[in-house]
Amino acid sequence: MKIKSIKTFTRKYLTFLAPSLLGRVGVGLLLFLTQFSFAQDKKDKKDDIGTEVVNVVKPFTPTISDAFKEKEVPVITNEENAKKENVQYSILPFPVASTFSPSKGNAQGVDKAKQERIFKNYATLGLGNYGHLNAELYVNEDLNNSEYIGGMFRHNSSQGGIKDILLDDYFYDTKIDLFYGGNQEGMSWKIKAGYQNQIYNWYGLPSGFGNTLPLADSMALINGINPQQSYNTITAGGSLAFDESAVQDVNLDFTHFTDAYSSAENRFLVAPTFKFDVLDEAVKTKVFVDYLDGSFKKDYSGTNTADLQYGFTNFGIVPSFVMKRDDWTIDIGAGFVYSMGKENDTNKFYIYPAVKASYNLVGDLMVFYTGANGNLKQNNYKDFVDGNPYLSPTLQIKPTNELYDVNVGLKGKLASTVSYDVKASFISDENKALLRSNDYNENSTNANYAFGNSFQVVYDDLKTMRVYGEIKADLAKGVTVEADATLSTYTTKFQEEAWNLPSIELNSKVDFAITEKWLMGINLFYVGERKDQQLNTNVVYVTAPSPITLDGYFDLNANLRYKHNDRFTAFLKANNILNNGYQKWLNYPVQGFQVMLGGNYKFDF
């Protein structure tokens, strides 16, 4: 091979030798020689060494060291690699007779519970000891596709017979209601009217009544008392409801209430509700006008023969709107009420909170809620009688200013069939109406209710701390349990006690099915101690008597029902099973053990 110069030789064969297996050492050596030749050529630039002939005796043949070669047959040095023994397998066949006989499968059916027929009408009749009679009749019939008419009759009475009672203790309560209504496209309406007659007796003479009189005079006084009082109520009203309208609903109610002692009261209430949108929020506004006017023939002492008149007209508006944010629901509102009395000096303007909020802590399993509400309560004679029918017809009537009721609670479910509700409240009332016994004397010629056998209404500024809790459960098919408890503490401003308000109330109820046709229910309730006060004004007291404590009492009731068919059910009721002659009101013991047998029949026309 002839090469003109080392430089040319290097450039021509560098690429050929570089990828050969000479490795990096050969390449580096050639580069060094090249640089050396470059330097030499540059140094002797003027010298011409001429053409040389290089004879390659043996070409370079690169090889790989045996150390990096992989053996074609690797040697296994594992000592455990021994010769395996041959294992022979054999089976012993044994015939087995098969008892399996396949059959065609069928779809599993679901037993459907028989749907109970619903009837529009029913009648109930029951008879019991103490001459007790209970009767009800409810009828409802469609006149056409959009209109209906109906009515209800109720009667509850007893001939009395409470042990050691000197005066008559029978009572009658009869009521009839009629209604006519309709459902049309976008609107429903209803007109109603009713009448109720109630007869009660002021039978609760104080213990030891007549002891300050000679026996003959005492018996003559007692025999001369006519304790009967009767109440009559006439009602009328109606309601309207709209599906899509700014006016959501309208309610009207009129009540005329009188008694056997020439007392009379009229009340008219109209309450429309409006709903409209403001800034993409639905604003609900309740408006009401509550008119009350009444009079009593005379006062309790009988010295003032002029009528005791009372009357108030309340105008109110309560706007509110609901905000929903994630798990929060907040109902924000306020109440504005202007009250006008018969006396101009009783006119007053009130502002009340109307706020509610709830937060889902754990879905519907745990819901936190709170609120603050207030109201001007329109006290009236009829509502007082519904709570206690033994009032004297000589009351002072005025509204209660319910300043606020602040509450906080937690409700939800402990299981799918167990629900609970726990709430704590703080309530502040001005002119809270309390019921207290009237003072009396045994020489009174005033009236049949002036012998310590009637109650009055007194007012006080009252603050109440209250804790309430309830639980409801469906323990098994046909078994339901309900229980609740209320604990209260009271702080008065003027009165010595919060008269006739219990500090503890307990209620429990169990309903269960013994069989498909036999059903049973049990109810137990407890009312704690209450305070009352009553003075015999004929007696000169060295030390003023302390308030009287009425003992707490349990009352156990039960009922057994036999469902003969969809139409007829027979029942047996037992009340006051413990036979406690407790006093619900001072000097007013209740009937002992009571039993009633009756039936209920459902029907359609």
C-alpha cells in the first residue's frame, strides 16, 4: 500500500480502524500519531520528504479475550441436582350411583301484602263505667269530580261519680262541624261552619269546706250551690289555596263564644300568605289581622256590677326568605305587629325575630338546627276554657308579649327505623298568663263559682329554660315505640311561683300487633309537681300560708282492638289503670279506673 504522507494515511483509514475491536486504546494512539505528524509537518513545512512505500507484512486482526466469552454449554454445579426417582400413579375405580335428578327451575314469587281498603266514612260508639258515652260519626261524599261535602259529629260525656265529691261532677261535650269544598285547576277552597256545647260543673270545693260554719248551715250552703256552667261556641270560616299565584293561601276564621253567665266573646282572624321573588330569592310574607272583643257580666268580688270589657286588634306582617347553601338552610325573617286596644293607652308596636337555620352534619342521620322567634299571642276566653273549663267568668284578658324563644337542637336517625330529636330553649315572656285558684269565703252570696271551686288568670313576666327530647322507633313489624320528656325551670318577676306549670313531663307510647287481627296499645305519662295557692278570707292568718304543692302523678292507659274485617273493629279501652285519684287541678280529683267497650265501623255510600 502506498501512501503519500502520514496525514493522508490517517484521514483515509481513521474511520476504518475506529469501529474495529482495537478499542479505545488504538483510536487514542492513532490520534496521538496524527497530532504528532501534524506538528512535524508544520515544523518542517519547507522540507519535502518525498514519497515513501509502506509494506504491511500482516494486517491487524482484533480478538476478544476468552475471559469475556460465554460458554456454549454451561456447567451446573448445584449439588441438589440429583437424579429424580420415577413415581408411578394408579387409581382404584369404584362406581357411585348418582341420586341427582335435575328439574326445570321456576321463578320465585313475591307475596304481596293485601292492600287495605280505604273508606270515606266511619262511625264509632263506646260505653263505659261512670256512665261514660263516646260517639263519633264522620261522613264525606263527592258531589262531582271537583266538589265535595261532609260533616262530623262528636259526643263525649260522663255521669260523674267521683268518690267523696259533694257537688255534681258530670260533664257533656257535643260538637258538630260541616264543610263544603272543591278542587279546581290551580285552586282549592273550603267553607266550614260548626257548633259546640259543653257542660261542666265546678265540683272542686276546698278540703274542709264549711268547717267554720255550724253543720246545718254548712250543709245548707253546699246544697244551695248550683255548680253547672255551660259554654256555647259558633264557628265559621273558609280557606283558599292557589298553585301558581302571588297569593299562596288565605284563611278566615270567626268564633262566637258565650257561657251561662252572660259572658260573650267574638274573634275574627284573616291571614293571607304571599310569595314572590326578589333578586332570585323567594320571599314569603304572612299577613294577619286578629280582632278580639269580649265582656264579662261582673268581676269576681261582685262589688262592681259594670261589665268587664276587653278588646284588641292586632295587625301583623312577617316577611321571610330561605337561603340554601350546600348543607345549610337558613330561613331569615322578622315580625312586625301593631296592637290596638279598646283603651288608646294600650296601643303598641312590636318587632320580633323570625329566624331558623339547619345544617346537615351527617346527611339525615344528624341535623343541627337553631332558631329565634317571637310573637304577640292573642289571649282569649275560649282558649283559656279549652285548657281549664273550671275558670270563673270574671277574667282579665290581655295579650302575652312573647319576646323571644331561642332554641338549639339536634335531630336525625340512630338507625333506619329509629329517629331522635333533642332541643334546648330559652324563652322570655311579658304578661305570661298563669292559672291560679281563686280565694274564697264561706259566707259568700256572690255566685256558685266563688267557694274556692274556680280559677283565675294572673300575669307575670316569665323566663323559661327548657330541655326537650324524643325518640321514635319501629322495632319490628307492627311494633312502634314513642317516648318524650320535657324538663323546665321558671323564673318569675311578680308572682311567688309559676302557678300550675310542671317542671317535668314524660310521655311514652307502644303499639304492636299481637296477631294479624289483634292489636294493642299502651300509653304511660307522668306530670311532675305543680304549685298553686288559695286563701279562705274568713280566716285570720298569723302566718301567711305557703303555696300548695300538687303531687306529681302517673297515668297508665291501654287499649285492645280486634279487627274483624276491613269494615268493623271492636275495642276495649282502659284508662287510669293505676286507679290514682290524682288532682289535675287543685281540689279537682279525676275519675278512677275507667273501662270502655265499643266498636268502629267504616263504610261508603
